[in-house]
Amino acid sequence: MNPDKLAGVDLQAGEPFIAPEAVLEGSHHPRGAMLYQGKELRMSIYEDDPATFAITESFSFDEYLLVLSGKLILTDAGGQLHEYVAGDSLVVPKGFTGTWKMLGNYRELVAIGTEAYENALGNEEE
């Protein structure tokens, strides 16, 4: 994998995918890069400004994350808080709702099953 992209060098600005009304604090200016896209797996880098988002629509797929920098605080719909810092990994399960809070220079490595991602993307476009 490209070590510069993992370090956040020359990430491309992306289109915001969080609805403005779901941004509870901060701002949403995603940046990223695709590192690998195969038949079974997609791996990318995601970086964003410090912000808190309300995740009210259930995640459409399981998503593996490795926090590369900054801090992630997830609070599930039941109110349980989970904190992750650089070097921590987690799986955000399909169906997750709650809040997603990013602190500092937040960047993560993301792995998603290709078929699940494409199915979710197809559902969003309908």
C-alpha cells in the first residue's frame, strides 16, 4: 500500500456524503484515496476535519477501520461510548446507528467487502 497515502499525503478532496443536518458539530470535508479494489475487498484511506455526525440510517455493511491518526469516539444507539486512537482497529457493524465523532487530524484505513459496498451504493442511487 502507498505509504504516502497512509500518511495523508496528497489525498483527494471528496464529495460530502454526510447530510448537512446530520453534522452536529464541526465540518465535513472528506479527503481520501483508493488503495486497493479487488473482486472481494476494497481498501481506502479516509480523512476528515474534526466533527460529530449523527448516524440515523443503519450502516449498510460491516466496515473494518484502523485509526491512523486522531481519535474516533463512537456512541451507539444504546448510549455506549467507544474510543479509538491511532493504532486501534475496530469493526463498525452493519446496522450501526449513533454518533460518530472525530477529533484532531483524523485519518483511517477502511476495508469493506466489494459486493456489500456495491450493493449499498446501488441502493443509495435508487
